[in-house]
Amino acid sequence: MGKNILITGGAGFIGSHLIKLFVQKYPNYQIYNLDALTYAGNLESLKDIESADNYHFIHGDITDLDFIGQCFKKHAISDVIHLAAESHVDRSISDPLIFIKTNVLGTASLLQAARDNWGSQPGHLFYHVSTDEVYGSLGEKGFFYEDTAYDPRSPYSASKASSDHFVRAFHHTYGLPVVLSNCSNNYGPHQFPEKLIPLFINNILEKKSLPVYGKGVNVRDWLYVVDHARAIDNIFHKGSVGETYNIGGHNEWRNIDLIKLLCKLMDQKLGRSPGTSEKLITYVKDRAGHDMRYAIDASKIKKELGWEPSLQFEEGLSLTIDWYLENKDWLENVTSGSYRDYYEKMYEGKLT
Ligand code: NAD
Ligand code: TYD
């Protein structure tokens, strides 16, 4: 059956992979990519599919309710997959208000537009893409389950938690058909080089310091971005309305171990002698309120929908490094201008 799907944040990291998957796999769907093109949005990431007949770009802001309402009407939007967000924890620490505006007000505006336009008609779905960070921070043992109590600790995770609550509230109060997923840390091509993996790939390339927060012992659970897009596809088509699905790869790494693996692979690929990149590691002041460990239990999505990650971590990391090495222009484009100013201000005087 044909659908007119509004995907928000499609010029960002995960959104661009999801758009490529949907545009190519579902020629009978019309895909509308709504994105404000903030520093994190880059249409270059969508070059492969930009001329496809079923792909359409809409430049706009999810906090603008009138505009969103017009989009719903003009394109007879049948479904929403909502990814647009401010997504970087460090930025949320230095500037929390924009996270509240985009992530909370933006999500609430989309929900309101969906409610206004869909009423109680059947055949619609509002899919909200969220993060495991809403569950808080784990100690050495245990996992996040779908029913783990929310305990967000950074302005980013607090804003995502709030948006999740609004999505569920619109379901319970107004009967809006919703589904949610909470995913662990993603990595892969097209990720903006402020997040750990692409930042460090970029710095190794440029022989700049690798700023490890605190002692580097915090743990993250990494998933290749294409596997996340596959999981969203599964949930969108087979998930049950009102349900939440955790997505993760059972792939926990202490930051410092991951960074050393990255240094080793980069030395091999760049033809540098072993140990060269590790010398760039610089321990810096810890992130304020730094969550210690994230780890997802993804057995529900595996059992109910048959989804599993397809790639081993070393394989995915190697593919990711290769992509950045082959796309230095992309890196240069996104790191010039305001991002470079932000980055240089953040580490002023501390880094080479
Ligand atoms: P990203 O920062 O790479 O992209 C966000 C996109 O949203 C950008 O294209 C940006 O231009 C757009 N955007 C921002 N504000 C907007 C606004 N007001 N109106 C319209 N568009 C706007 O983010 P990402 O890493 O691709 O994350 C996508 C979603 O997935 C987010 O909701 C995030 O919370 C969630 N998530 C991310 C991860 C991860 O590891 N990156 C993990 C789990 C969940
Ligand atoms: P990040 O990629 O920002 O994702 P998140 O904070 O959402 O998990 O960071 C991943 C981990 O790497 C996190 O524990 C913080 C750490 N980190 C550093 O040590 N140095 C850095 O420069 C960055 C960006 C992150």
C-alpha cells in the first residue's frame, strides 16, 4: 500500500541512512524529508537518492506548528518517523534551551499536527525515535529494558525523555497511534565529527589530540547505523501500536579500549607505524554529570520482530574508517565554519 511518510531530521546522521533505505526499498512510498538544516544537517549525505521520484525535501522547522500543519495537508501525510533533534550531550551542557525547544516543543508540535490532521481515522502511525540515555546510567552490571524507569541525567537525555512522555501521553489521552524505540550509541558513515568516533577519526587524520574525558572508563553500547535503520524499518512495519522497542547490539566498549582499537586500525590503514596514533591520546577534564555505562537488552525486538544486528563491531568500525578516509571533502565541508569555531572555543588552549 502506498504511504506519504514524513521523516524528520533526514539530513542528519541516522535520518539520512533511513531515508536512503526507505526511498530505495519502497518505491511505492512517497518520502518527505523535513529538516531545518542546522549545523548537523547535510544534504550531501543524500546525494545518492536526491533525484529519485519518490524523494522530496522540505526545508522547515519542527517547532513551527503552522508550517507543519500545512505540510501535513499539502502532502496528505499518512505517517511520521520523527528523528529531528538536537543530539549532542556536550552541546546540551553548554546550551540546554535549544534542546528543550527542538526536542520537547518540536516533538509536541508534530504530535499536535498529527492529531489535528488524522483525527480518529485509522491507518496512520507516529513513530518516535529515541535514545537509551533516557534510562540514566548503569553500574557495572545490568541492562536497560523497555520497562526500566526513566532517569535522565543530562539536558539532552532529559529533553528526549520529556519528548517520549509526550508521545505516550498523546497515545493514552487522544488515541494517537504511536510507536517508540530507544536505541544505543550509533556509529557509521555521515556522523557529524563531534561524536566520539568520527571526531577521533578526524583528529587522527589531522594528527590532533584525542580528548578522552576523565579516565576513559565509561562504557557505551555501539550499533552500526545501518542496523539501526533496519530496526526502524522492522518496527515501522511490524511493531505494535503503543509499544516501545529497545534497539542495541550487545556491544559494550570502555571508551579507552575503543579508542585504542580505533588508533590501531587507523595506523594500519594510514600506513603509520604501530603506536603512532595512541600518542595523541590526551586525558581531559571529565564531562559534567558523565553517565558511566549504557547497555541495552534488545531481546524484545529480536523475539517479536526477528531483528538482529548484521555486523560485528570491528567490521563496522573498519567500514566507517574507510568511508571517512574516502570522503575527506565531506569532513572538510562539515567541519569548516561555525562548527570549527565551536570546537576551538570548547578546547581553547588545551589541545594541540
Ligand atoms: P543528528 O544531530 O545527526 O541530526 C539531527 C537532524 O535534525 C539534523 O539534520 C538537523 O538539521 C535536524 N534538526 C535539528 N533541529 C531541527 C528542527 N528544529 N526542525 C527540523 N529539523 C531539525 O542526529 P542523529 O544522531 O541522526 O539522531 C537522530 C535521532 O536519533 C535523534 O532524535 C536522536 O535523539 C536519536 N538517537 C541518536 C543516537 C545516536 O547515537 N546518534 C542514538 C539513539 C537515538
Ligand atoms: P558521544 O559520542 O558524545 O555520545 P554520548 O555521550 O551520547 O554517549 O560520547 C561517547 C563517549 O565518549 C562518552 O562516554 C563521552 C566520551 N567522549 C570523550 O571521551 N571525548 C570526546 O571528545 C567525546 C566527544 C566523547
